[in-house]
Amino acid sequence: MTHLSGLWQRLLLARPGEPVDTLTRVDWLQGPVLYIDLRQPPALAPKIAARCLAELTLEEAHHLATQEGFAGRFELRGDLAEWHREIDFRPCPLGDRGRLEQHGELLVEHGVEAAYVEHWQREPADRGVPSGSARFVSADDDRAVIIVRHGSRFAYARARAETLAPGVLEARLAHATAAEARALVDCEISFGTVTPAGWRIDRSSLPWRVGATLLEPGAILAGGALTVADTAPDGQPVARCLRLVELHGSILPAEAEPEAAAPAQPRAENASGEPFRSIPVIDIAALGGADPAAEAAAVAALRQAASEVGFLMVTGHGIAPAVTERLRAAAKRFFAQPLAAKQACYIGRSPNHRGYVPEGEEQLGEPGQRPDRKEAFDLALDLAPSAVPAGHPMLGPNRWPELPGFREDVMAYYGAVFAVGRRLLRGFALALGQPADSLDRLVTMPPSQLRLIHYPHDARAADAPGIGAHTDYELFTLLLASGPGLEVMNQAGEWIDAPPVPGALVVNIGDMLEYWSAGQFVATSHRVRKVAEERYSFPLFFALDYDVELRPLQDRAAAAIRTGEHLYAQTVQTFRYLKDRAAAGAIALPEGARAVSSFGQVARHHVQDAA
């Protein structure tokens, strides 16, 4: 089963009759024989203030108990997989068996004991990297420990003092004292990165472990023993000796691992201050990775591109080819339907702006301009109405056509590209001199929209608009395109072609990132033209949470933009059905709503022209 070794990240969980879950963060690290799995709900970290186990309150223990995590032996017989659980933080209610379909770096799992579908994507890793798994017993308290490593990724699981049957954790927490609750959640499942400075913990069932070093550089497995760095209940560091029980493969190479050289990042052509003439291509594989120098090079390239161009092509994003192939196939199936079938999902019948957008519905560009020649299908996080606070018109359930597999294949891409957006969030924060996690807590349930856009063949469309000139309203956009047509306005007000780069995503800065950066980054205006041939385009508009009040860096006295209201206001001003509702008095723009194209090069040139 070494063909499945690696870090698998879940893209979605789909169950009949329920919203598709892409928010729960799920990592599964598979080694030879043994595995570790951690599943964390969104917005968990802000609810935990404790800096060690002894500080944990009863309420915080209940929050921690919403996680799922387990480790043990993995068995594969044909396509039937079984995850034998030997260490349990809290078991998954979906059962321990599933049937697997592998499509390269995409794995589709169908439930056996429960009706569900999960899509998993494997993180790219070089061939020949260290890969192994080991089972230990802690010398001081006999607790079971499992360690799995593949390349620069590792996972560590340490059992609680007593074994609990499924359902017992919740039952006992309901009547536990704070001290009893601490013992019940004292089960560590951590994921991290092997760096030159040691094994760094990035995620953990015990949040105070994040950022800690599990193994120091030069650690060795000697005489059947390994010493790891742990934290005592009072927060004091403690060295924990582990006795080896079984080993598969290698978790600690005999020789020191060489540091990877930082990849060369191309410089944007406008470094001299001249208007840019092309779009830079940047490899983002190092963001959040093991090599600080490589990450610093990627961040520097992002900074230059965001401040001087506002557009970039990113490679090294890690989206599996099978994920994008299935997205394209799903889009073609949907748009090939008769108009009546597509209109069954018409966006104007959605209470939260989801569904089919016929030609002419979206109105961008100058007044009197020929209507956009395109149709679209709009979706976002799939949320039950009960999960959406009142007054949030851009959040809620998606509208799905009656096409088998459509919602799973589309939401799998949503999960994959949203994860890329989270990595870029880190890169842009670092590029502005801010902590890497500056915006993480502001992205828990955002109205980030994915659009499936179809440009039909039209021989008369030479030099006609496909999407009028505009900036994007959110933080930034990640675009998967299938053909030419995109144009970007440079500093001189000239339109520059931005042809797609094979395998790359187009990223452009949006209104909110321009505002947060106090203009250091520019929301470059763009449009689509010269679309004669049929083509498809898939932009993900990465947004902050609806209620975030965003102010520019270094200017906390500036007026705040409520990010969800800005998105809603821009949408109302550009969709015909919403314009009609506003004209009829059924809806109203939020107070202080900005006009369309209030950011970017178009806005700057309008200001210059007015002067």
C-alpha cells in the first residue's frame, strides 16, 4: 500500500440530503502500514485561550471534543480500505471502511457503513523522500504513540491515559468537572513539517502545541528509543522517551537531510517603474513549507507582483489534474443541457445568489455596451439555512441540478482551490510585513464564490466584450481558464493580453486586499475580449467573513469596510434581477455602498481624468 503513502487532504464530504462540507479541515497522513488522521471544525482555535492543559476550562474542553482524530493500522484489500483505530481522540461517525477509486493524486472514497462520498487530494512530494511509520510506547506512562512521516510532513499521535469506546467521550464530558474534562481530552494528534530547525507542529488537537518543536535537528532513533519534546500539564517543557515497538520504512534518515535551494523566482518586467507588459509567473510551492529561504523568495516575488502588477500566474499550487478535469467535464455537462433545464436553477429564484446565470443577466462595463456574451453557474460554501445568521444574503445553500456527481466534482474543486487561497493568504500577509496568520481568523465561513462560466462559440464576437472592465470585489481571485481573452490594464491605461500558462492559476488582487494594504497592492482592472471560440473559465473569489470590518494597515482611524456588505452592494449593482428588486424597493444597498469600479486602475484613471 506504499502507493497511497503521503499527505492526503480532504476536499469534501458529501452525504445524501445534506450540505456538502468543505470547511472541516481534514488531514490524513499515510505511511507504510500505519496512518494518522485529524479532523477539525472551522473557527476552533479562537475559542481556546488556554496555553497548557492545566489552564483549559470546561467550556474549552467541550470545544476541543468537537474534533475527530485517530491513528492505527491501514489495510487495503482490492478497493476496500479499512482504518483500524488504535489511538482515538474521537472516532469518525462515518465508520472505518470505504471503497477507494484512485485517479492519480485524487482519491474518491465511497462509504461502506454509511452513505457518503469523500474526495481526497494528495500533496505533491518528490520521489525517494523519507517515508515511514513507527509505533512506540511512552516509557513514563505506557501510553501508545504512533509517528508517521512522508517527505517533509509528519504526524504524531499519543493516546490518552484510558481507552474510550465510541460515544463515551461526549457522555462523560456532559457530567465532568474541569479536571476530569482535561484528562478526557488529553490525547494529542499533531501534524507538522520537518524543517532545518526541527520537526515543527503546525496543527494539533491540543492547540497550545502549535508552533512547538517535536524533534530537534539531528534527532536519532538509537537503541530502540526516541526522545521527543513534549509539554507538561503546567506548560513546562518535558523530554519524553519513547520505546520502539515496530518500524516500517524510515522516519529518521541516517544522514542529515540537505536543505533545498530556494527556487529562482522571475522578476516582474516592470521593476524599472515602467508600465508592465506581461504577467509574472510565480511558484508558490514553498508557502508554508519546510524551507524558510524558499518561502522568503516566494513571498518577495508575491510582494513585487502584487504591488507593481496586481496580477500573477501561480504554479506549484498542488491541485491534482484529475480535480480540474472533473470540474471541466461537470461544467460541460451542465451547460450542454437545454435552456429550460438550466433555468430550473435560475439564480433569481435563490434567496442567497446561487444558481444559473443566463446571458445578459450580469451587467458589467459601460452603459449602452453590448451585453456580456456568457452564461454561468454560481456557487459558494454549501451551508444549511440554520447555520446562516440573519442579514447575510450571500450565505446559504447551493442550488444543484439533477446531474449525478455534479455537486461532488464541482465542490471538490472548490475545496482544492480554496485551500490554495488559504496558502496565498499567508503569502500576502508576509509580503505586507504582517504575521503569517494575520487573516486566518477572519476566514471561517466566508462568502467566497466559485463561478463556472461558459463562453459560447460566436463567430461575430471579434473584439466584443465577454466580461466588461472591472475589479473583483473580494480579497483576491484565483482563476482557472481554458483559453485566451483575458486583458489587464497597466499603469498607463493600456490593455495587456494575459494568455493562460499551462498548469497555472491566474491570481489577481481584489478590492479588499487593495484597501487592507493601504494601496500597496493594486486591484488591477481587467476584462475579457476577443472570445470567438467556445471556452470555459472558473474563478474563485476569495473573501473574508461577512461581518469583518476591514481598515487599512497603519491607519486604524480610517473608515471600515464591512466586507460582506461591500460584496453584496457590488453584486446588487451588477445583476439584473437584483437591480429590479432594488428598483421595486424590495431590497436596498447597504449604507455607504461604493459604486462599481471604485478600486483599481479604471478608478485611478477616472480620478486623473476628472482632475
